[in-house]
Amino acid sequence: MIQMLAMTASMMLVGWIVWKVINRHEDGDAALQSRLDDDDRRAAIGRGEQMPEDRPADD
């Protein structure tokens, strides 16, 4: 039982560390953020949502 709890805690710790490292890398990557924003825009259009007025569509 203790081993299962220790394994679960260690997996959560490793997951948290990986998540923090990835977030730190993504924060400094403007090109990645631009691609993610473009993907969000295309997904919103696919769902039939209105485009936000502060960012015009470039289609």
C-alpha cells in the first residue's frame, strides 16, 4: 500500500516537473504561440463562433 502511494506521488511529481519545463519553454516561443492562436481561431470558425473584434480574420 505504501509503495503504491509512493509511486503515485512520484509520478505526480514527475508530471508536474515536466509540465513546468514545457510551460517555461512555451512562454519564450513567440512562433509557437502564434501557431496556437491561429489554431484556436480556425477551431472557433469551425465551431461557427464569431471572430473577436480585436483580431481580424486574415482569410
